[in-house]
Amino acid sequence: MCRPDPIFVSIASYRDPELIPTLLDMIAQAADPTALHVAICWQHDEDTSIFLDAGMTLENKSMRGEHDIFTFTYQMVRIQVISIHYYHSRGACWARHLSEQLYQGEKWFLQIDSHCRFATGWDREAVTMARSLLDQTPRPVLSTYPPAYDPVDESKRTQFISRLVFREFSTEGIPMLSSVPFKQPHPVRCGYLAGGLIFAPGSFVQDVPNDPSIFFAGEEISMAARAFTHGYDIFTPDRILIWHYYQRKEASKIWGDHTNEAKNTGSVDLAWWERDKISKKRVRSVLGLEASPADPGAYGHGTVRTLAQFERCIGVDLLSQTVMPDVISSLRQSYFPDGSVSEGDWLARRIHPNKRKITFTRDELAEAPADVDWWHIGVYCPNNTLLDKHTLTREAMAANFVAQKNAWDIELNFSTPATIKPAVVRICPYSHQGWGKVVEKSW
């Protein structure tokens, strides 16, 4: 009987009570658990008793750099734990990067979060699915946002697959992702990958290692771009491999621990938002939006394909923050095959997907007359052309303030030609006396 291909499993875990249930389920549901080599960057309180309490056996303790590494075995699975106090964490990609240092040349690579559940035979299924793609590409990657599970009620598991799509540009100009339901009899090409599920050849760890400078936001689009330029092709899996626990409102998060107060007391070097600010500049440099102050080294682009080709592949022009119409239409297209978009179409058809939340306070609108008939909300470009318009009745405005207390958030979502961008949002009341005071906010 042939031995199964070994799989290196990388997990970043931050004070997560779901880590042990995740490990136990991963092993229980694996078709060939002895092929697994699990590496965990465990950002907790450095008390390893939870692994012993789960029935794992401590085989060895060593040091790598300044970090303790505990090697456990459980049902013939090797589990290596990099133990770090959570105040010393530097973010998700930094933790993933540390886990990757324990890679030992395994045939396949799996990156997941520490709050997952697994389909029966998930390992064999993933390998079979990836191998089926080798006639299309030598470097297939399976990735998407996994369906949801609820640890309180394990019967509540989402049973449909999703594929990744463009959602919006952040204020830093970084493409942010969401997902839509997906149903196909085979894996389908996609331009994006998700940090919570990456299954790829083991070479991915060496070619596209996690950038420890990236804190959290922007990791997925920057890694997708780097993977593409290194010659990896991403596919949406056509079957469920794992489930993911979203929200996790009760769980500790790094932004709840690494606060300004924690920095002031000396518990952390930087507040989370400071790391996030530095990180986003790094992401912008990877995406060609600003110059990098230093050579990115192993965390830069490959030489197989270019960043410009990646933009064509996903239908997104990063610098101008424009997209092909099909990216935000009902099609939600996330991959454009080579040659499917002509140079003329690329230059002429791109549009700005304008999406923003603008907040007005009750005080800002306090000078409005009591007998307002309706409100005008308009978005204007720099030359004062109206791009988007909404009207709101007095009753609707009052209801919004009741629901949101002293602030009112206006969700604006529209598109404009590539040559026109919004500049300001204006709100103005109208009554029988005519127009009232205009309140203006920058876009």
C-alpha cells in the first residue's frame, strides 16, 4: 500500500478556545492522519497544559531563536507548538510566518485558522482535487472562504460553497473581498485567495511565504498577487473541505489586547492600530500603489508573471481604483482568462465602484427648520457635477436618528466612469421656505 503524501499544516492561533477542538477534529476526520505535520504559532499565556489535557504526549522541547517549541504526538500525528505570550504577538501574518519556519519539505501545504471543523476524509479529498488540476497548471492552489459552523450547535453548518469576489476598495486603496455562493461540478479558476484556507503544493511555503510585516487587513490580496506572479493558479474548490467559525464575539482578539493602554503600561511595543498602519503601507507597496522603502526580498513578486497581468486576471486596475463592469455586476466575475479582455476594452470599459459610509451627526444638522419636507443627499465630483442623488422624507430622517441616536450613517454605493471620481457629499433640507443650510463632507 502506497504511503500518503505528507501534508504540512500551518495554524496561527491567538488566545483561541477553539484550537484544541480544531486539532482533534482535523485528526479525527483525516483519512491518513499519520501524514500530517502540524505547526502552530500559539499566542496565549504559555501554559501548555491544554495540550496535555487533550491527551497529547510531550515528546520534546527545544528553542528556535527566542521561542520555545513543544513537540507533541497525538494518534501518531506530530504537532509542533511555538509558544509565545500574546502580548508579544505582531499579528496574523507574523504568526503564520513563524509556523512556516517548521516546514520540512512536505508534498502539500495547508494553511487554516484555529477555529475550524473538517469534512470526513478532507485530506484525501484535497489532494485528489489538487491533483486533478495538474493538467491545467503545475502549481494549483485551492482557496476560498469556508462555510460556517457554530461550536455551540454543531448541527448548524452551512452546506454551500462560496467563491471569492471583489467587494470594494478600502480607504487605503486596497481591494477588499467577499464571497458569493458557488456550485460547479469541478474547481473553477479564481483570482483571489483566503487566508483561512489555502491548500497548495508544499513549494508554496518557500515561494510565497507569509510576510511578517503584514498585520491583518490586505494579507489576502497581497498574497494572491504574489502567488500569481510566482506562477500559482488559484481555484475555488467544488466540495467542502472545512468549516470556519466566523464572528467569534466571545473570543479575545489582538485589537482588544494590544491597546493604547497596554502600550502605555509597557505590555506591548506598539498598539494594534500602529502595526496596522505600517502593514497597510507594506500592502500598498506590494500592489504597486507606493514605493517600498526597502527590498521586499522573499516577500516580493515572482518572475513568472507580472503584477499588470494579475490586474487583468482579476479585472481590477489597482492604481486608478477602477474595475471591469462584470466585477461588480450580477456576474461578480473574479477571473478573466488570458486574452478575454482586449486592450481597448480594458481602457474604455473600466468604472469606479464608489462605496462609502458617510456619517452626519444631529448637531451638524441642528440648524434645519422644524418643518422640513424632505432632505437632499447628493454626491458631486470636483467640477460640481451631480453623480448620485437620494431624497429622504422628514419621517424617514427622524426614524434614522431614533435608530442611530445622535449620528446617521448614509450608505452610498454607485459607479462612475473611470475618468470621474466623487469629491464631496452634501446634505440639505427643503421646506416651504426653500432650501436650508448645506452640510458638506469630503468623499
